[in-house]
Amino acid sequence: MNAFIRICSAAVLTAHVAPVAPVGAQSPQAAVNELLAADRAFSAAGATSELAATLGAMFADDVVMPLPGGQFARGREAATEALRANPGNAGATVQWAPVRGGVSADGLHGFTFGFMTTKRGEGPAQPGKYLAYWVKGPTGWKVAVYKRTPRAEGEVRRETMPPSLPSAMMKPTNDQAVIAAHRTSLMAAERAFSDASQTMGLGPAFKANGRTDAINLGGAATADFIYGNESIGGLQSAGVRATESPFTWSADDAFVASSGDLGVTFGLIHVKEIPVGATVAPTFAFFTIWRRDSPNAPWKYIAE
């Protein structure tokens, strides 16, 4: 399958709005430092805790986690049980380190990605990668959407990257009309992304709709992330027709910061042609993390 299918994940959800928490005089850098510290603290606990408990501790009550076969665990209990049901996780511990973080201008949404290591008894450590979308509530930062994947052995960029930050922080709002407008515009951006791929091709659409600092998980066959919209577009061009995408997709729902500058979309990828030997065309779930510089600027994906 094309790499676009292998690295996406998602679910159909209701709008996710974090409880308003005071931002105070916190700077953008202080906000992302707090998020990265939370991510690292959850990892540190993983040294002496089994994998499902470690990851479950950082999950929000309504977390969404993709499962094999296009299924999704929704909620902390379901996600934790799914992790325990995987025989590969039995007796395993997991630790990780973020290489980049980003936060919204209201200080309540953010994302991290990085490298992880899973250990099972005396066996060799298994390298992996992860991508997490976070929401800050009364109990602090918790993961609202999560995906991890194995990675190939090889050299990777482990130094901490400059964070993705707003130019200034703003007071959060619970104005549902404002949040709904941001959500509508974000979902429209995902649909326009798919529509563009039908005429310009999959790779060019990924180049046009991504940020220069975007990342792609890259799948299990690659060691590092794929960095930048140009490289991601080149990856998606491999093996597909130049001017027509073999897929269509749209956002069924989205989580978005009240500041309207960071959000995540969810939906299904539809394969347009039925594969040889199959009776129906498969579908795959996905999520995409988006960033824009202001509520009047266009959305561009920053992580997927």
C-alpha cells in the first residue's frame, strides 16, 4: 500500500473542547516547555511500569487510538485494554523522548513527536516512533489522539528541534460559535486537500497543503520521520499516477484550539479501485494535525 495509508489513523468524534484553564503570563516557549516536560515525565514512569499502564496514564478520558484493521479504541479504558490484548505488549516496558513540540495560542492544545524504545524481557529493544496530540485540562496535559509505529534500524535526528509556537499567547475562550467556526474551517481544509489531489495528483497536493516544517511518521520501513512538505510530497508521489490520486478522504470531525491556530482532523481514506482478489475497496482511518499562523491564514498540515 502507499505510504499515505500506512501512516494515517483516526475516528468519527464529537467536537473536543478543553476546559478553559488560565494561561496567565505564560510565554509561548514556557507553554511548550511545560508540554515537553509532561511528555518526558510520563516516559520516565515507563522504566518500572508495564507498557499499557504507562501509556494509559497519559491518555485523556476520551482518547482516540487507532487499532489494526481500521478500528479505533475510544476512551482510556478501551485504549488500555487494547494495548494489553496485544500479545506483543505482554511484559513489555516502553520509554520515549520527544524531538519536537508545539502549542496553540490559547495554551490548551499541543502536539509532540519523537522516538521510543520497547523492551520485552531479555530480548533486544525494539525501536519505534510516536505522534501525540495533547489537550490541557484541570489535571494537566493529557493525550487526546495517539499513534505509535515500529521503525527501521538506522540513524535518526535525535536533537530537539525548534518548537512550533504562536507569535503570542491569548486568553482561552469557551465561545462555542467561535470554536465551531474554527472547526468548520479546519474540516473544509481537509476536504479541499483531498479535492486538490484528484486533479493535481497526490504528491503535489501534499506539497501544496503542508508546511515547510511538517513531518510524516514515515511508516515502519523508515528509521526517521519524513521532514518538510517537499519530501513528504515526494514520498506520496511514489508509485501513483502523476495527476490523479488513487484515494479520496474527508474529515468526519475535528478537535481545535479556541485560538483557531492548531487542530486535528479525523476521517476515512477511501481507495478508489477495488484491489485484485478483493470484493470491496478498503477504507483506512487517518488523523492530521494542522497549524495556521492566525485565524485568517490558511490551514496547513504540520504532522501526520
